[in-house]
Amino acid sequence: MNRTVVNAWAPRAVCTPRCVGSGSERPFPAVVALRLVLVVLLAPLLPLLAVPLPGRVRLQRSACRVVLRCFGVRVTTTGGPVRNLRGMLVVSPHVSWLDVFVIGAVSPGTFVARADLISWPGVGALARMMRIIPIERDSLRGLPVVVDAVAARLRAGRTVVAFPEGTTWCGRAHGRFYPAMFQAAVDAGRPVQPLQLTYRHPDGSPSTVPAFVGDDSLLASMRRLITARRTIAQVHVAALQLPGTDRRELAARCQAAAGWRVRRRRRVRIAC
């Protein structure tokens, strides 16, 4: 269950499972069966992504692309070059659990992720091995600790990926970037790389197939992807942003650079 919460940093998204559609075209049954087999076979190999082998970044990027192929997802990139800077904060809108693999295929790093991810079967072990920074979305008291942890990783030259909307949206509607995580970049004096992540059908129309919102389950989300003919994940690499001294101003700059215009609550409901 993808439970959203209400507090000043991570408000409840208005998106629900009713926002989520399925692919209009289905793959051949043999393709669906092959995807299921590959998912089962690859799952035990995912912890290898955390092994400190030479060229691990390239290995992580390739492994993420293989996982995406198992779910019928192709990644395309537009915009500027994907930079490999030491100590960079990467921020993106948040639609799905799939976002981790999409961004990992483009710019691998350490992720700030929901704390209950640690308890998910299989995925939890991988999360611990990859040193994911856990965050309790319903606890503002623990937020400064998370920000300090992110800043420490940035100072150590690690790439950290965060989703500053604070919760998932369906992909047709989206929220604003909240400034909390940007304080880490300000404290560490490290740049921020905004990404615009969108999912589309093969004909170019927006897709909500990967969305993981409201009371949707992980298995239901995975089933939609496996039974959809194809999903295109488009990653637009926006202009790199210097941290400055004001986290709110930095958050606004990153959201503008990524091309997101936040609509009013009433319009967001209609969009879904």
C-alpha cells in the first residue's frame, strides 16, 4: 500500500488509483510470460548492485536498464549532458517506485526513500545494502537528521537523489518542490541537477501506467507495467543549479528549470 500523509513538508497528493489507467495496447501473451520469468530470475541478483566493484556506476546504470526492459520500459534523454560530478544533489518529480530505476539508468546515486521500504520483501535487503537514506514522511521531527545525512553524503562526494514533492503523483498532475532537501545542498555548497521525468505511451501521449499513488499496491503497479505493450520514460536534463544561500529560492529555481508549473488544487483534481 502506498500510503500518503499530511504534514507541512509532505502534503497528501490528490491523485488516487482512479487516476491510473492501463495501456491501450497489450503485448503478446508470450511477451508477458517472458517478462514475468525475467523479473523472477533477476530479483535475487539485484543486491549485486551494492557490491563495491570497479566500474560499479556503469554496472548500476546497465542493471537498471535491464530491470526496466523486464517491465517493457524504454528510457530516452533530452536536454543537457548527464554530468558525473562528485557531490551532486539530483532532484526529480515523483510518480512511481519505477523512478528509482529510471534515474539510476541515467545518473546512479544514493536515494532518499521512504523508511518503510526497508521492510519490503527482497527490496528491503537491497535498500539496506545500497545505503538508502530512509525518511519518515509523517515525522517532521526526524527531517533535520535526514537533511544532515544528505549533506554529509554530498560533502563526501556522493551523488544523492531526492524527490522534493514529498509524495507520488499520477504523472498528469504534480506538486511543488518543497525546500527541505535543498537545505542539504546549501549546507554542503554543492550543485543541484533537476530532472524532468515523464512517462508516455508509444504514441507519445502521457501515461499513468507506472503511477504508484494512494492505496495502490506494488503488485498491482507491477502487473500494469508487465501487461502494457511498452512505456517510454523520458528524462529531460535541465540546467545545473548552483546552491546559493536560500533553500526556498533554490527549490523554486530547480522547479522552474525542470519545466513544472504547479496548478491549483481544483485544477489538479480535474486533471486526474
